[in-house]
Amino acid sequence: MSRVQDRPFSFTITDRDPQTKGRLGTLHTAHGDIPTPVFMPVGTAGSVKAVTFDQVASTGSRIILGNTYHLHLRPGHELIEKLGGLHRFQGWDGAILTDSAGFQVFSLSDLVKISEEGVKFRSHLDGARLFFTPEKSMEIQLGLGADIVMAFDQCVAADADPREVAHGVDRTSRWLRRCLEAFVPCRRHHKAGYERVLFGIMQGGTDPAERRRSAEDIVTLDLPGYAIGGLSVGEPKPVLHEMTGVAAALLPDEKPRYLMGVGYPDDILEAVVAGVDMFDCVLPTRMARTGSVLTWDGRLVVKNQEHAQDDGPIDSSCPCPTCRGHSRAYIRHLFQARELLGPMLVTQHNLWFYQELMRGIRQAIAAGQLADYARKVRARWDEGEQQRLDDVARRKPGGRSR
Amino acid sequence: MSRVQDRPFSFTITDRDPQTKGRLGTLHTAHGDIPTPVFMPVGTAGSVKAVTFDQVASTGSRIILGNTYHLHLRPGHELIEKLGGLHRFQGWDGAILTDSAGFQVFSLSDLVKISEEGVKFRSHLDGARLFFTPEKSMEIQLGLGADIVMAFDQCVAADADPREVAHGVDRTSRWLRRCLEAFVPCRRHHKAGYERVLFGIMQGGTDPAERRRSAEDIVTLDLPGYAIGGLSVGEPKPVLHEMTGVAAALLPDEKPRYLMGVGYPDDILEAVVAGVDMFDCVLPTRMARTGSVLTWDGRLVVKNQEHAQDDGPIDSSCPCPTCRGHSRAYIRHLFQARELLGPMLVTQHNLWFYQELMRGIRQAIAAGQLADYARKVRARWDEGEQQRLDDVARRKPGGRSR
């Protein structure tokens, strides 16, 4: 890890869009500077699925996400720590953010029992009993050695009743204090030669008053960054967009804002306009493995028959190696023949697409034209997606065109 | 395909090892010069499994193999021809050799009916009836556009009786003439702006007299190259090595000699010493997908528990990206977690290993030290393999150590 630098974590805002809340910034970490707004590819179990880390880096990614729950189960954070931490273990010298396992506990396990102490649940791998607490989450994340550690929060479902939502806010606040206690000294953890920082997570479901209550509490702790949790859990898109705006405005202007688990290009554009700086989502990598290609004109299902004889690339304007080297017909063939190269090439493209989108967003902010850029990109994306959905409906018996 | 050159195919021998029959040469093709002895990675269905073509090229590979049978079934050679040929279709600007489907017919299908006209069998994909003839094989391979086209031969099993072996030799000879007829004019086929050549295949099982009979017939046709077929079909290793020597000596010195489907490093070393120039084998790619790593000390099963905490690379002397970037512990984890990156990284390493072996062989020939090089590499490989087999036996109940 020759590139690691022992310097304090900081976030600087270098430019602001005049017409929106969008801002251009830099996250300064021990593992490099990261221009924001940033999209972080998800490296769930120590690998960004179906690509090498060289390929991830070549898309322009400087920070990726690691998954506390998955890495704790396999191969175990003790082993990773023993072997020099997650950066070294997986061979990635950029920055790493680890989630807290709070969301996985919420989404993966059927058998969850939540108490004030923590969460009892069963491993999705072998059914083994597990007990996650704020302290345990910190222990794991500090062992992994992420540059940015996330607080252990309690996420509630999109259809949770008001009492549950309020309860989640309160518990998340209490747990954040326990995280911080485990994370001392000085709210910044210094170990193995570089600094790691703890980000707090806001909850509050889709209730603006609860969002405010959550924000007002956690910002008193003056953490180096804050995340918006509990969105993208099943609520309708307009609600996601509205709540993103509400939540972002409640977080301190000078701190990085991170919208967890979001999302589609239109969701990211909405959030950047609302002043969000950081994103992560499994979408580009997960979709790639089923042959869903992301383009400026929406999703393209490359396995469809219509691409069988198409000699052109996925996107002739895309600079990625997949588009420069291969046709739609070829990529379709790879999926038909179940060749691993299919998911590999589409993952590469989808990650490039997201980084191209983020580069476009940053350029637009620098040029003071974010609103215009967001409108144009959204219009094209929405039109393409509508077209695709119409096509799907037309093909289905009983679909719209009948 | 900017690198394609319209020039005659040729083979030049540039150096000879003084103590063995090993020779250094160059295959001059329309898609580049290829130093020999050469190992050709197998790109069965339009993809060298689990690696990108950039990664294949970075190992030093300048020629790969394509599979007539698989590509005929899916996506179909007509489509590939329509889209500009196999080089363009898969995005590979190096040279391509296609097999004739003779071996797949022999190895894949349970329901084969061979007549003088050709081979009736069923698709392994959907059971569809197929009929392959020498003419059909040429049509497919010319449609694919390989630089080197292989004759459609009749391969017989290792345990075939003498009559079958003799019959296979005769039929292969007759079929070779039909291939050539379909391949005219001038024994070299010129189409789509570059020259393709036809290689003949020798059969004859493990009978030196039949090998001689086969060779004496096919060399009268003065083809640009000759292959040794019908080995590596189940015969014991010493027989393979002995027959390789017999067969190679029967082929013209000035033409490239290609030992089809072989093999392990020790097999390749034996064959180079006997004067063989070209090799292909699925071994490095197929083994990689189950976590078998090839090293100078034999196979290493990276999934084994003993590597769980091993921070070192597979091979500290290996220049490949896998060994420069990742530990055994990490690669083991990837296989445990069924991450695609596991097969990807090991495939890359295994292909590098084979190309390093071939580079070592070529350097040894240039230095006039092939015998010494082959002996040392074989000794180390054999010792490592013996150790591995002993370990396996020790672990098994009822194994040697009990």
C-alpha cells in the first residue's frame, strides 16, 4: 500500500452550482483524494463482482464500498486484519467505505430479533446465530480498516408505522453514541498508520418531522460526514426524490452527505441537485450479470433477439473497453452461451457509465449548469425507459398494445 | 481489424537446438507474426473463458484457437461471417486457428454415426440432428475466417483395435482430399482480403506403422502445416510422449508441426524436444475455473485450507497481474465466496504461466540449452506433482500413509 498517506480526513467544497444545491468537492482520505459528487461501486465480499480492481480503477473510481456483514461471515474480519486490512487483502489502493451491517441485517435475514442491546439473527450462509451490536460493528469495521466507517443504525421498512419510524430514529441516535464510544479517541480512529473516520446515519422514514428530529440529534456530535439512511427501501420514486431533498437540507452544509444505496441515474441526478455528495448502489454490477446494460437512453437488455445481428457497440459515444472492442451481437452471444466474459464486459461498461455520469455531473457543476444537465440527462433516460417499458408491454400477451 | 496484412502464410525456422530436435521459428500470418514453439489458448465459443482479449494479449498470446463445432451451433458461422468474421466478431486482432469439429464429434456426442460421407450426430445443446462432412467443416471454417483451418479428420479412441486405427487413417486421408477440394484454389484460400491456409492432420493411434502410413500419405499434398491428431485421448503419459516423438519425426522438417490438444507442461516439453512447434489445450483455462493453479512446482489447489492465511502470491517469481496484486488467501476467499473474480484471476495466471513456459522454451532453444531446460523444468514439475499426490493420498481415509 505504497500510496497510503497519514493525513487527516477532510472534505472541501470547491465550487457550487448557482441555480441548485449541487456542489463540487473533494474527500481527502489516507488512500487518495476523491472528487465529489462520487459514485462508489459496491465490493460486497472483497470483490467488485466480475471485474478486476485494475478495471475498477480504470473507470475512474477512487473509492469503493465493502460489506461488513459479508466480510465478517467470510473470510472473517480477524483474518483480514491479520493480513494487513481490507485494502491490502483485496489488492485495492484506493479508499474504502464500509457499511455497518445495519442494512444487511434489515434486508437479508428473515429471523431478526432487535433489542436495545443489538440484533440477533441468522447467517444467510449456514443459519449460524449471530449477534450484531454497535460495538461489534465498530470492531469489525476497524479490523477491516476502512477509511470511512458507517454507524450501526436501525433501518425501518417503507411501510413502517409512525411509532416504528420514531423508535428507529431514537434507537439509531442511541446506537450512534455507542458507535462513537467504541470509535474513540477524538471521533477519529488512528491505527495502522492512517486515519479512519466515522459517519453518522440519519433515519426517519418518509416523515419530514422524523427526519428533522434525527438530523438535529446526530449533527450535535459534529461527525466528519453524514449519511441519509432508510431510503430506497421500497418507497415510490417521487417519495424517494422528495425525501432526499428534505433530508439533504437538514444536514450540515460543510460536511459530505451520503445517500445510501441509491440508485438509478435519475435518482442520483435528483439527489445531486439537492446537495448530496456520495452514492453507492449494486445496480450497475448486479444488472450487468443478467445482461442489463445501462445507457443514456435507459436500460438495454442485450440478450434480446433484436441485438443478435447488431454489429454496433452498446453505445458508440462510450469510451469504455467494452464499447470500443465489442458489438451488441457479440455480447448477446456471450450471454446466450453463458460465457463469463458476458457479465465481465457488461459490468465494465456499466461501471464506466456511472463514472461518466458522475464526470458529467461534476463538469456541469463547475460550469454552473447542473440544472440544465440534469434536465437533459433525465429527459433522455426517462424517454428511453418509457420506450423500453412500452416495448415490454407490447410483447406480452395482454399487454398495452392488444 | 487494422492490423490485418495481405501476405502469404509462411513458416521460417530461425534457430535449432544442437542437442535435441527443438527449433525456434515464426509463423507469418495475415494477423501477425507468431514465435514458435507456441501455446494457443482455447477460445471455444468465441471467448477465452473468464478473461478479456486484452488480458489474453497481455500474456503474450498472438494466436488463439476457435471452435468450429461450438461456433457453428451458436451463434452460427453465417452470422459471424456476416458480421465480418471471427476476428472482428470477438474483437481479437491476433491470429486464429479453428479446429475442424472432428474431435468434438468424437468427444462430445454419444450418438455418432460415421459413414464415408460424413458424421451424423446430435447437438449437445438441444439434441438437434447435425451432419458434418469435410466440405461442411471447410464451409464453416472459411466462414469464420480463421488464419489456419484444420482438416476434418476421423479420430479414434485410445483403445481402438488395429482395424479401426487403420480405417481411421485411410478415411482421414480421403477426407483430407475432400477438404482440399473445398479449400481450393491453390491449397490456399484467399477471401476477405487475407490468406488462410489448410493444415492436414495425421492419425494412426499408437501404432508407429500406422502413423507412418498416415504421414506418408498426407505429406504428398504439400500442405503449409501438419498436425498430430489422435493423441491425448486417454493413452498413458509414456505412450503419449513416445508417440509424439514417432509422429513428429515423420512430418516434414520445414513445415510447422502441431500437436493437438496437448497438454501438461511436461507433455509440451517432451514434444518441443521432439520438434513440435504448436500446442493448444483447455487445461490452463478449464483448471482455473475449479481453482487449480499451475505453477513451476505442479498444480496448486488454491481452495485448500492451507492457503487460508497465506499472504504470499501464488508464485513470487510470476510477473502476472494476479501474482503481483493478490495473495493466496485472497484468491482462496474468492473461490470460497464463489466470486467470479476467482476464476478470472486464476485463468489470467494460468495463461501467463503457459506463456512464460513457452518463453522459457524459446530462450532455451536460442541458447542451445533446451535439453537442460526441459530436464530442470520437468524435474521440478514432477517433484511438485508427486508431492501433491502424496498429500492427497495422506488426507484420504485408506490412503498411503495409513
